[in-house]
Amino acid sequence: METRITELKRRLAEVEDLKAASHLLTWDQATYMPPGGAAARARQVATLGAVVHERATDAGLGRLLDDLSAHTDALAPVDADLVRVARHDFERAVRVPDAYVRRFSAHVAHTYENWGKARDTADFAAVAPDVARTVDLSREYAAFFEGFAHPADALIDVEDPGVTVARLVPLFAALRKELVPLVQAITRRPAADDGFLTGDFPRRRQLSFGRKVVERFGYDFTCGREDLTRHPFTIAFGIGDVRITTRVRPEDPRDALFSTWHEAGHGLYEQGFDPALDGTPLAAGASSGLHESQSRLWENQVGRSRLFWEHFFPAFRKAFPVALERVDAEAVYRAVNKVVPSLIRTDADEVTYNLHVMLRFDLELALLDGRLQVADLPDAWNARMETDLGVVPRTDADGVLQDVHWYFGHVGGQFQGYALGNLYAAQLFAAARAHRPEIDEQMQRGRFGALRGWLRDHVWNHGRRRSAEAIVTAATGAPPSPGPFLDYLREKYGALYGLTG
Amino acid sequence: METRITELKRRLAEVEDLKAASHLLTWDQATYMPPGGAAARARQVATLGAVVHERATDAGLGRLLDDLSAHTDALAPVDADLVRVARHDFERAVRVPDAYVRRFSAHVAHTYENWGKARDTADFAAVAPDVARTVDLSREYAAFFEGFAHPADALIDVEDPGVTVARLVPLFAALRKELVPLVQAITRRPAADDGFLTGDFPRRRQLSFGRKVVERFGYDFTCGREDLTRHPFTIAFGIGDVRITTRVRPEDPRDALFSTWHEAGHGLYEQGFDPALDGTPLAAGASSGLHESQSRLWENQVGRSRLFWEHFFPAFRKAFPVALERVDAEAVYRAVNKVVPSLIRTDADEVTYNLHVMLRFDLELALLDGRLQVADLPDAWNARMETDLGVVPRTDADGVLQDVHWYFGHVGGQFQGYALGNLYAAQLFAAARAHRPEIDEQMQRGRFGALRGWLRDHVWNHGRRRSAEAIVTAATGAPPSPGPFLDYLREKYGALYGLTG
């Protein structure tokens, strides 16, 4: 048994190493690769993806997992978890043929390059044939699996195991029912003044201030780094090398700051896994939703809180003395919580954000069902923007071309995690404050030790040893629900906008 | 036959893709990787190295090559070359067991990390056990091959195919016999004044000036980039993505400038392969010596020429107006050609440089022969420095720890290419000027089209289709010899130092 678990770990470490190399190809493609490298990189990503898949589906690995699964009682608990998770991954992976993996990674590498150009020229038509093929490939992928009621379920299950369309559709309908009137109530009130956040904000100072804050959060730059990219993301090559990315607009610091804090939340989660899990498939987030809850918690519950700005305002003003000459911490707090129906998901405030996400989720379902054709996607996008948010993009660059997801992965399963993340974040943050009352007082001093410690113990440490639902339930004493999120919004924005409940 | 050559290219492209991913792990380790990533990276490099080796030695590939080798008449000339080179690589690779490859790459990844620390603290003892193991592993590697007279021959053959200890020992003895008196004659004359090249040279301006020059050389930044590292190198992920690196000392611009021009020479070679060779093993340098000839040619024959500085001096002074206020182009030309016996190979002038190289070459032989123990390496190094150059490093950081080579690869076969490169560079440059008389006049205007065109046609295009010796012979009309190099030195330095021949 001892020998077999060692052999399993060796094989799994090999797969993790190859995945890390593959992640590095991706990271480099999105940060430093010169344009001339694109064609070869597409081929390299496809080749390495195929090799990963080949190793991850090796028959010997399958036999080893079958063997070990029959004797999990004899294993240490963490090893039993490893066998269970690895076997789940194996059983998923063997259903996907090598040739599909190769075709799909070559396809998305090309699509990603084309998307960059299409977005620059606001030309959705240029990338539409790629997206149509992505939809076909996504359906093809879903068809490799049995027992799912909807094609999207097979895709959702990759990111948020156990979550289904049947469960999300009513959940999202209920959320939307609460959010739309809340947005309307807020937009009837005078808007917060955020004019002073547009002006001259030197790039280096934005980066430097953003990084000082995430160092305070506890993000460890000796085990990570931050680089510039088009669409910020976090990527890890092991627990000791977890990298974040951002983008900077010199005329508005919000893009760089909140994306840095958001990605650092993802980064803290990945840096916070139990070190004993490194090099195994347990050193990963429990689900897309739980991962997103960590980024949203640090971005919003922390970075958009009054306590945060009471502490960090002096440093913020010191970085940008001209732009911020005439304002105070409270003005910044109000400005960064301005609620306004807008075009770009990643710029959206906490109240309207989930409306952007649910729009995408519903369009994914429609594309997979065949109810919507790719050529009609921009119109469908714009119509739903009009209905839900009352605003319509002037060009597709601010519409259907804004997110990387459909140009770098499957259509389907890509967005529900953002909404689940918001719900989990509010629920976890409320529980953390209830369990560790010193969190507020620390935050007011720019300290986050208590919050970080609680998250490490209750969320980060576990990696994939438990499901997202089990982690949230154990941490908060209740299964995931939208209640804490809606309470959080009503309390915060009720006070900010003088609403009467 | 058509099907088999297509299948061969598919298999070889796969190996090239995996090598590119492996190169990216290395590039990242030497440029951007945070310290926390080191342990996992060592494992990743080893895993990917093993996968590359496994694919490169696949029995099916061997059968395909045997098949095709029997019918090269039926192939296009370039495909016949591909079969020949790929078969040579295959036959070498199958002699090296998978387990060795895995052990060796894990070992050098660790050694590389330890070397960084040992160099910072000038503590050779800290890395000596690693080097001793490297020597053992190098001997073990050599023993996989038959038919070589000396263990170093097996290692030299990897880098400079066909070159042997038996040929290099007399060649280097003859070179040394000419160089030592030349250095002595020069050092009896007054030294050039290079004091104005020490001072305040802002980092960004050094990088910017260095890059402007390499753009003029023809290095294409849309198919490459330059990053900072500890020990500059060039690395390619395909003909469309060839990256150079440099390091900057704010008190002296020579390190950054000449390393940038040197690496750009390597880069021009790799960017200049026939595009039809991309993704095949023919898209590589013909030998270490020929690769080095391209870097040295642009660094020295171009970058240390009077014509070069006559053109670029105004831009150089504009970048550093304070430091260069009182000097002219001629003063810079003399300063960058100051001959002084010094400690660091990469800083050495053209005249003393080969003495540094031959020192290392001889120490490699002695270590492999067992005539020298690793513990005695610093003393042996220092004694030879005393004998040949009359200077001795104060600490091993400026001695045996200065070069990356023995800490990132085999001991043996690593240095002869530098000396061969100097010989080839002088021979090729003389031939280019003889064939294309407009080269001088263009250089004086900061233009390099004629030189670039000649090198592309006679050297770069071929990739590995011909041997280095064949390329030099065809390009210059004579087999490689030290004559043109010694003529170049005598003419240039005779004039600079007023020597009478």
C-alpha cells in the first residue's frame, strides 16, 4: 500500500509538472510573448495539452487508482482524499479523447490571438467563426459524459462540481428578482461623485500602491509576482509560485487597484494551501465559485469597505496628491461604491455585477441549446443589457468581446462561478467577523492577520480535500445561500444611498 | 514516402514543441521566477526533460528514420538533410537512458539555484559538492558513447560536432603561443583611457541605447524581446520568438551594451534560419562555435570597430551627456578596445579573451581525467590566471564561480566553442567585407543591410543543414583556421597600441 501510494504521488506529480509547464506557456503568451511567437505557441500549447492528457489518462494510473480506492481505510486521511479526487479527475479525463484535447487547445490558442485583434477593432464578425466552432467543440465535450440533464451541466461540473443548471436557474431567477428593484431604487437616488477618480494617475504609482496593499493582505511576493496583461488572471506553478496580473489605465486608478486586489485574493487562496498538498491535484481551489469568493472578498468586502479606506486613504492621497487634493476617505469610500448600470463586467459595482454574470450564463445556455446562433450573439447581448441594466454598448468591444472566456475556453460553465463567488464571499466574511470580532479593528489599522488566519484555517488549507459546499457549510455553520449577500448589499447600499427598507 | 516524411515532421515538431516548453521553464527561471518557485521548477524541468527524451527516443521514430534513411534519393534535398540530422540526434539520444536525463536535469536545476547563492557570498565550497557530482555525471554521460578517444570528446561532439581534444589541444597551444606575447607587447604600452566609462549611466538609457543599436543590426523585436538576468543568454521558442537577455551595471555601460550586442548576434542567427525549417531540428545553430561566431562578430568586429563608433557616438553622447561631455568617438573606440589582463571572461577584451577560454577548457579536461579534484579547482584556476594573465581573483565570485556553465550543464565541451567562435567570426567577417565592399561604407552610416544579407545567405539560412566547417569553408573559400583572427588582432591592436610587427 505504501509503495502504491508513493507510485501514485510520483505519477500525479509528473502530471502536475506538465500542467505547470503548460500554465507557463499560457502565462507567457498573456504577458511577455512577442507577436511573432503566436503561431508556434499555439502548437506548443496543443502538444503539451495532449501530453498532459495522455499521462493523466494512462491505463497504469487507472489501475493504481482502482487498487487504492479499494483500500482507502488503510490510508492516512489526506491520502484517502488524494485517491478520491485523483480518481474523480481520472474518470473525467478518460472520457475525453486525446485527439479532442489536441484540437481544442490548438483552437483556443488561435482564437485567443484573434480575439485580441477583434477586440482592438471592435470586430466581432472577425472572431465569430472561431466562437461558432468553440460552441460546437463545447457540445462535443459535453457529449463525452453521461448522466447530465443539460449539456451545460457537464461543463459546469468541471468548474463547480455538483452544481447544475436545474439548481442555478431558479437561484439566479430569485437573485435577479431582488437585484433589479435594488438597482432601480439606487439609481433613483443621486449618484455618488467619482469625478476625482478620473484624471492623471501615473502608472507606476498605481502599481506601487496596489502592491503595497496586497502585501498588507498577506500576498507573498517571494512566492509570486505581478505582471501586466490584457485581461487580468492568476496562475500558479506550485504553492511557491503563484502569479497575479493586472492592467493599468493611466486616467483611472480603479482598474489596476481593484484588479490587483481581486487577483491577490485568488493568489492568497493558492499560496494558502496546506504545503503538504504541493505537487498533488489537491493543491487547487475547491471550485470556481469558492476561488472567486476569495478574490471578491478581498476586492469588495475588504477593498470597498469604509474601514479599509479610513486606513489607506492617506497613502492613496500621498500617491496621487493632485487628483485627491480636495477629497477625504469618506469621499473615496462613496466613489468606489458608486452604483451605476454600466457596460463592462469587471468594472461593475457589487450591486449590478451579478446581472452581468447572469446575462452571460443565460447566453451560454442558449448557445448550447441552439436557441441562439453565434451571429446573433451581439444582438442578444445588447438586448439583455437594455432589459436588465438599461445601457447598450456602442461597439462589441464593450459588449460581447469584453471577456476573454469564450475566446480561451469552452462556451458553458464559465460564468456561474462569479455569481456563486459573490454569495460565498458575503457568507464567509460575515462568519469570519462573527467568529473573530477583532477583524474590524485590525482592518481599521490596515492589518489583516485575523481575517487571513480564519480564511487559512477554514478555507485555504483544505485545497480540494473537501467540496466548496462542504467548506462553506463547515466554515459558516449553514449551507450556501444568497441571504448573507443580499443582507450585505441592503445594509451597505441602504446606508450609502439612504434607502428605506 | 510522402506519408512517412509527414509523419516524421509531425513527430519531430512534437519534440520541438516540448523542447520549447522546456526552454520557457528555463527562461522564466532565469528572468522572472520568484524565489519560492525554485523547488517546484527543478522538478518541472526534470519531468519535461524526461518527456522530451522519451519522445526523442521513441522506437517508432527510430524505425521511421531507418526507413527514410534507406530512401533519401527520393526526398527533396531539405528533407534528406532533415532525415540525416534527425537520425544523428536519435542515435545519440537513444544511448542516454531516461533515468539519467531525469537525474541530470534535476541536478542542474538545483545546482543553478545554489550557484546563485554561492556567487553572491563568494562561497565555492557551498557549491563544490554539486560540481563534483556534475563531473561524475559528465563522465557517466561520456561513457554512454563509444569511439571517442577522450571523455571530453563525447561532450564536445554535442556542441561542436566532429571537433576533438586531439585537434583542439595543438590548435589552442598554437593560439596561446601567439597571444601571450601579443598581450605582453600591448601591456608594455600605455593603457587606453577608459575612466570616462565609469560613472553614472542610468539603467534605462543603457537599455534603450543598446536596443536602438540592435534594431539597426536587424534584430526583430516583434519576433523577440530583451529581459534582465544574472548571466545573459539567448533562447528561442521557434524562429518567430527568439529572446535575448542582458544585465545592467549603472556605473558602467559596457556590460549591458556589449552583452546586448553579443546576444543580438545569437538572436540574428536564430531569427535568420530559413522559415521553412521552423518546428524542425534543422532550425538550430550548426555548432556552438558557429553560434558564438555570430555573437562575437556583432559584438566585436562590428560593435568594437572605429566605423561603428564614428556613427553611433553622437547618439551615445546624447544618452549620457554628462559622462561623455569631454570625449569624442575616437576616445570611445580606444576605451572599448582597452586591452588589460582582467578577471572576468565576459568583460575581457578581444586579445585576452581566448586565454580565459583555454584556461577553462584545460580545467575541464583535467577534471574529467581525474588529474584535478573539484576541491582544488579554485587554486588551479587562480594559478593559471597568474601564469597566463598575471592577475588573480580576490574571491571565487570573480574566479571559478563567475560563469554559469559548470552550474547549469556538463563539465566538458562547454568552452571550446567560444574560442572557435572568435576564429570563425574573424574569418567570416573578412570574407564578407571582401565579397561585399559596401559593408564598411554602410557601417559608417549605421546601416548593416549588406553584412546582414551576406550572413543570411552564407550562414544563417542553412541552420543545421550543413556542418559549421562546411559552412565556413563554403562562405570564405578556405577551411577554418586561426590565421584571419590573428591577422585581425595584429592589424587592429598593432595600430591602436603602436606595435611594430
